Amino acid sequence: MKSILRNTLINAFALFLISQAISGMHIAGGFETYLFGGFALSLLFLILKPILNIIAIPLNIVTLGFFSVITNIIIYYLLTVFVPSISITDFTYQGFSYAGFIIPRFYINIFFSFITVSFMQSVIFSFVSWLMRK
């Protein structure tokens, strides 16, 4: 029970940070929506991810583990289905320039939006979990 509560809070915090950083993730509602989204994401990762990983073992072997990214994308898609106030859409990255290093402006379609959100969630979740262990 304690780990589910901790994962719910970390996932809610990750959803908040991702929605602030990426213009393609929209969360309508307030604090309750973040908590409900974090709880739904925790349950999906707890229940559905092991099932999808077992089913996808042959594909993970053939793709050298890349299909695990696809399972995360499936989980985020199901999150947008189960929690209608959370949506992930395509967006345009505005670019970045610092000390001669330039990342130009480019368009990210919906598939890569799901990949970006999944990657950012795993980084934020891992970092916050690491901070809580210290």
C-alpha cells in the first residue's frame, strides 16, 4: 500500500512536470486530475506492464529490447483512454540556442509525442525515486 501511494505521488508529480514542459500534453483539471492520473498510471504500470512484457518477450528479443518502449506507449495511450481529461497530441518544438549550439524548430507527430512523454516520465520517475532513497 505504501509503495502504491508513493508511486501515485511520483507519477502525479511527473505528469505535472511533463505537462509544463511539453505543449503536447494537456491535463484539464486541477490537483485531483493529477492525483487520479498518477493513480491510474501506477495501476497500469503495476498490472498491465508485466502482462505486456510477458506477451512481448519474442518481440523484445528480436528488437533487442526496443519493444519495451512500445509497451510504455501503449500504457500511456490507455491512460489517455481511461482518464479523458489527460490528452497527448502532436506539437512543435520551438527550438533552443545557447553558446552557438542550436537545436532548430521541428514538428513532433503524435507517435513521437507519446515516445517523448514516456521517456520523460521514466526519467522523472527514476530521478525522484533515486532522491527518495538517499
